[in-house]
Amino acid sequence: MTRDPAHGKHGPHGKHAADGPEDAAQPAGRPPTRPTGRAALVAALWPPRASRGQLVAAVLLFVLGLGLAIQVRAAGSEDTALRGARPEDLVRILSDLEDRSARLEDEKSTLEDQRAELENSTDQAEEARRQTEERERQLGVLAGTVAAEGPGITLRVDDPRGAVQADMLLDAVQELRAAGAEALQINDVRIVASTSFVDHNGGVRVDDEGIRAPFVIEAIGRPQDLEPALNIPGGVVQSLENKQATVTVDRPETVVVDALRSAEQPDYAQSSS
């Protein structure tokens, strides 16, 4: 008996009986459908497949951006403070900057004149000795080992509430130095480059010497430079007055700075000449 070719392994259309429904659903000869652009983008981004190097780079970029944002914000706050200042305050600040520039130019001119005198003097040894003595006197004033007098100002701070602290007095000293003060003392303590200010038992210790209100700072320098430096907006005088302290600035004819410091000999450093 012969087998009917339409039955058995092959169906009526010649397809294999093992073919499943998926092949039946996909028309013959048509390529598989591709995902849309949005679906492809989502598939590429999610779930994330970042490597360790990419994560480190992302963190560094975030920190860099945060730092730049903080810097821009700080610069903007300074600009805002200047924009909010009164015209007379801006003029005072500009004048102070011009005065500081003028003092630097004067100092440069003085040094150049000293060099010219030394080079052109007939007795260079005598001229060098004279300049050395003058320089020694100037260094003695700066080091606090000799007394000094000259024009300047007196800053008196009365503090009935005991609110004035060491850092406020240090700010006053630094502002006077920046304005050109050449010799300073507070109460009976000479102020030099190494002077320290520390809060101690309701008072202030300056170079391990206790001082209490009223605090009186004697400063030798150009009064027209020193006084405006203390009165700038947000400066020393305003900060002290915000603590309910009473601040008085005077311009006597002569300011005397006579508190002295002993000359300290170095323990290890020796002259190399």
C-alpha cells in the first residue's frame, strides 16, 4: 500500500509539522521588525552600564562644578556689598587704595635715592656707614627696641560690656599696619610683627601680658591715611560699635610710642657674613 504524500510528516502545504506558531505568525520572507528610536535610546541608557572610570570622572566633574559655583557666588557677594555702599564710602575706599599706592611709590623712590647717593658719593665708606646707622634706627623702631614719636592717631576703645575680644584688637592693628603705621603700641605693650593676641579670663593677653579696657592704641603714621582706614564701611570702628563699645579716634600733634621690647638673641641662627 502506498502512503499518501499529503499525510504524515508533511502537511498539506509542504511545511514541516515541527514548525511552531511563531513561524506561522511571522510571514515568510519579511525581515524582523526593529525597535523605534525612543525604545533604542531607553534600551541603551537603562539599566546604566557605567564603568568605574566613568563614575570617578563624574564625581570629579561634580566637585569641580560645585567649587566653581561657590567661587562665583562669593565673588557675587563682594560685588553686591560694593554696589550697596554709599557713594561717599566708595570714594573713601578708592582714596585709601590710592594712598597705599602712593606710599609704595614713595618707598621705592627713597630706596632709589639711597642707592644713587651711595654710588655717587666721593666717600662711599662714610655714606655706607651713615645709611647703615639710619637703617639700624629704622629697624629698631620696627623691632620695638627703641622709642619713637611722630604724627599719628590714638584709638581708644571703651568696653563696658566686656564684649571686645582679641581678634577685634588684632583686626585694628592689622588695618593700621596696612594703612602705613610705622610704630604701634596698645596700652603698655609694644606691637611688632610677632605680637600675639589671645583671649584670657575675660580680658586679652598681648604677648603674655594681660590688658583690659579701655584699650588705647597709639599709632605713628600719616593721620590722613590711618583714620579713614578704621572708618571704612564694615571696618574696625563699625565692628566695635556693633559690640556696644565706644570708639574714639584722635589726632594729637605728636604720638609717642615708648613701650619697649628687649632684643632677643636667636638660639640657632647666626650671621653668614
